[in-house]
Amino acid sequence: RLSRRGRTIIFSIHQPRYSIFKLFDSLTLLALGKVLYHGPAKHALEYFSSIGYECEPFNNPADFFLDVINGDSTAVAASKEDHRPVDTGKVAEDNVGSSVVDVLHQKYLSSSLYQSTKEALGKVELGQGSKQRLSKQEHEITYANGFLTQLYWVSKRSLKNLIRNPQASIAQIAVTVILALVVGAIFFGVKLDRSGIQNRVGSLFFVTTNQCFSSVSAIELFIRDKKLFV
């Protein structure tokens, strides 16, 4: 439903069943940070067949791709005896003794799929380079949305989190009220003389220090959401 409304869907999934896999338009296979395939999902089996990895009948393509990457597919085992890299010359020599991931990555780099992708990216870079460049004095926007848009959505998200977790908000309000009563009781009835000025300075210093240390709790967000972000 989202894609029909013009949204771009980037789907990261592990070992999907065939009914899900056949819905994908574009497929990217990654292993150890290296691209092993990027192109139309319906052409993925043809590509692996062209480099010597045949998918068995009635086998799920997603399972087959994972097996090939991990090196434990029966198709891989059957072709180990006569399997040789498609490329000849120096590339073939360099791939001897390499891991499965390195071999598959090198084969992808020498494929027509990679060349077509590289040409498409080159055209995009040329198109961007031909546009009028900003001068050094002007501020270059590095985000898709402006500061106000980011501030709006982050604030809206934070407000929703506060509403959905009222216990945390109530605890913060209670702590603030208690500290206010303690500080107010200590510095209650301060006179308008030299000692009163010193007492007011002390109260301001205490309140400012307390605010600085209480803001350190925001680090919890980074620790909690770091894994999700990565």
C-alpha cells in the first residue's frame, strides 16, 4: 500500500519465503560489506547459473542465495570438482584460494550488471556536476529536508514517546518539584544585603549545576538507540 502511494520501500529481510521474495523488484546481496549481486530479482537465478551455481528444483531462491554465500549449498558441493572462475588471466589467478565471498564479489565486479550500474551512476554524477555549483560563501545543504522540518518531526516523535511513557514524565516532574522545594526551603527569606547576594549566587549556581547534570540523562537515548541506528 505504501509503495502504491509513491513511497520507495527498502526492505532488509533474512531468508524470506518465496511468496515474499517474488514481490521484490530489485535485489541486492551483501556479505562482509561486499556486494555480491545487485539487479532485478527475477534475473538473480540466471546470473548465479551463469557463474556456475545452479539452483536445485523446488528450492527457495532466498535459501539458495544464502547457501551459496555461506559455501554449504549442495549445488556448490556438486560443482566444487569442476568449478573454475569464469574470468581468465590475472583475475583468475588472484581468486585462487580466496574465500567464497571474495570470489563472488570479483565475479560481480566483472559482470555486465555491475558495468550497467556503474554507467548509470556515472551519468547521475555527470548530471550533478553540470548543475550550477554553489559558491564557497553559500551554505551547502547536505540533508534532504531543512532544519525546521527535522525539528518538527523529531519534536513530534519525542512528544509521542512522552505520552506513551507517562511514568517517566511523572518521575521527572516529581524530582523537579522536590528539588524546587528543597532549594526554596534552604534559601527562603534571603535578605537584600551583601550576604543575601552571596546566597542568591549560591542558589543560582546550585540550580544551574543541577540542570547540567540532569541533561546528561539524554545520553541514554544514544546508548539505547545506537544498535537500532547501526
